[in-house]
Amino acid sequence: MSATNQKHNLNKIATAALTQADLDLVTRRDVAAALGVNERTLYRMEKGRTGPPRIKLNKKVFFRLSAVREWLARVESEGGLKPARKSRRARRAA
């Protein structure tokens, strides 16, 4: 067996050994359901950098459960989320 094949096999074993539960990761759908908001709302919170920190693997978005708990504690201690800034279109209309 060549060194390249051995390295590939070790990577497969290491990857197989780690599961989503081992990494303490949850999906956007799970976080949105736990917070009682729509997935789109959570997406907007991510874009506005007011939501919990996320991890992007390839094209999939995950949240570390411990980070979500820390974010919730911080939001609670600060008295809640601050309203997002209005869009340029909304500011012009006002």
C-alpha cells in the first residue's frame, strides 16, 4: 500500500469517527426551531451579525451548541437584541 493510499485511509477513518453529535453541531433549522423563529429570520440575523456565530462547511451552515448557549446568555445579559438598521430603501421612504 502506497503512502498516499495510507494517508487517504487514515483521513477516511478520522472523518468517520467524528459525527455531528461529537462536534456539538446543530443545523440552522434546529436553532431556528429552538429560538421559535423562522429559518429566514435566523439567516437575516447571521447576515446582520446579530445572531449566534456559525460554522460554514462547504455550503452547509452549522452552529456549535455551546456557542449558541453563550450567545443567548450574552443577549439576555444585554437586555435583548438591538433592532436591526433599516435598509437603504426603508430609510429613503421615511
